[in-house]
Amino acid sequence: MMNTIYFDNSATTAPYPAVIEKITHVLAEAWGNPSSVHAAGIRARAILEESRRDVARALGIRRETEGKILFTSGGTEADQLAILGSVYAKRRPERGGSRGKILTTDSEHPAVEECMKRLEADGFTVCRVPTRGGALDMNFIRDNADGAILASFMLVNNESGALYDVKSAFAAVRALSPDAVTHTDAVQAFGKVRFTPAALGADMVTVSSHKIGGPKGIGALFVAAPIFKARRLIAMTPGGGQEEGFRGGTENMPGIVGFGEACRLSAEHLADHNEAVKTVRDAILAGLAPYGDAVRVNTPLKGIDHIISLTVPGIRSETLLNFFSSRGICVSAGSACSARSRNISRAMTAFGLTDKEADATIRVSLSHRNTVQEAQIFTAAMADALQLQHFS
């Protein structure tokens, strides 16, 4: 990777060196099973719980009475536990041909959207909130929130970079359905935007390790205390009682410890990292400005600096990806989880692009490790990429 310019940080990030060191230490020196009651297990349990506190602190959770952090295999499993676990926690009689109403957006990550499809097949009504221009349609929410049992809205869109006003959305849902459970997939916001579950009005929050400089294969779900107390969540992976009985299986100690360290570092350096990202973003936008309408920036009404969505009319995204890859520049055409499906991006058509425009759109996603020099190399390469219009 030494000669590669990596602009695909929304897919995954390089781990911090300190994360690698901590994982190595746990593998070599603290490999006991945290469920064991002997000295090795007790030591492992202490390390696990300190990592849990690191994740909680990064979410602004200062007291255990606010809620619990449940470790999962990643953001996808955390989303499944939150959505399916809360909906199926209480069986409801079918009314008016539906087992219950659920609100989500029309631009969710597949981890959420596929859960919604399963619930629809199982007799639930799913209302998808329009997100044209990168904003939640509040009128749609108010028109459809009455009787909702769950509202799940992502905090930052992984393709457009839009920062959704989930706080107002959850407030609107609760005004009409006070008993509704609220959940946000905050995978792309975590470590980039300061927020707390309470400030958002979220009962549950999904976060992931490998988006913030931690290892893959580990994520977490924050669950507010009232959800636990009212038993409004059931396990999707039952087993030996780990993670409060909500996620069976021996804990992934190397992943958990790496996640905790990544949380600590990301929270400590958030402001500096965001400033570094903004500097690189500004350099990219300045370098693309001379190309005019040949390279369109899909700017959301409100967004984060880490994601830049670019439409290059007349050149398919697959062609662009291959071109930049040949130059040692890694970008993407959207979510890595659906990149190989070759489907038109739902997120970008929901944003307002036509199918043809969405098929000519790439995502540049940044981290604090990127440099202005890399930005200049990318924008210079774009000039050569535009010549592809004559051959595509």
C-alpha cells in the first residue's frame, strides 16, 4: 500500500499502530476466556470491560445507568439486533392487514434495508422517508409516524455524506407515537461527529470498529437502559449468556480491545482529525473547480467533510474506478457492501440523481492520514480520466 493513494476510508480504514500493538499484546499475553472464573479469565474480563468503557466514553456515555454497550461482529449484526430484536420482542396482533408500522429512510445501508425487506415479508408495513438533497422529509415523517413501533434512521449517509437531522426526526415520531423505539445506524458518523444517544433521542445506536482505525469483525450496539428494563429487545444470536444474553459466543477479545483503543484515540483527536480532513477536502474541491460541469459535486444540504460524491457525466463509475486504480488511487462507487452487485445506487437516486447519473458517480472518502499532495495527484488524474469520455 506504500505507493497507493487510499481514498476509500468509508469502506474501511487503516488501523492505528497502537491498535495493532494492543491486539498483539492481548493475543500473546491475555488470551484467557473472559467467562472463566480463574485468574486468566478474570484478567481477560477486566480488559474486556475497560474496552467496553472506552466505547461508551466515545459515545458520550459517562454512567452505566444510561445504558449498555453490547459487542457484536460488526455494524451489520448490531443493526440486525436493534431492528429485528426490538420488533420481534413483543408479538403484536395483526391490525388492518399489518403487524405494525416501521419508519426508515429510502437510502439506508443494506444492513438496515435488508432487515426492512424481511419485516415486510413477515407482514410489517415499512414507510421509507424520502431523503432528496440529503435531508429527511419531515412532512413525510409527520404524515406517517402515527402508530409507528420503530423508527430507524441513519445518522450519516455512507454514499452522499449527508448528515441527517435524526434528532428532529425522532422527536416528530415520538410526538405521534410515544412508545416507538428509535435506532440510528451511526457507523459513518462515529468518530467524526460529536453526539450522544440522549442528545439524538436514540434508544439504540450502531457503531463499528473498522471505520475508525480499529480491526474488522467487531462492532457494538448501545442500548438505552429503559429498553433493557422493559425487555423491549430479544437476542438474535442466543447462546451461552455472553453480552447480557443478547449475543452468545465467546467474546472476540482481540477485536474488542482493538475497538476500544481505536475509540479512545479517535475521541481524543477528533477535532484535529476533522481539521486535517477538511484541509484535504478543500484541496480536492479547489482542484476540481476548473473542470466545471464535467465533474459535478453532489453536495448535501448538510454533510460531513469525510465523503465527497462526484458525478462525471458520460463515464460509468466502473470505468472510473478501473482508471483510478490503474493510477494507484483507491476510490469507490458507493457502499463496499454492495459494490459487487452492479446495481444502481439506491442512495444516490434517493438523493436526486437519475439512474444514468448514479451509474456515473464515484465516492471519495477521506481520513486524517490523507494529504494535500494526494489530493493534487487525484485532481490532476481526473483531467486524464475525462478523456475517457471519448472512448466509453
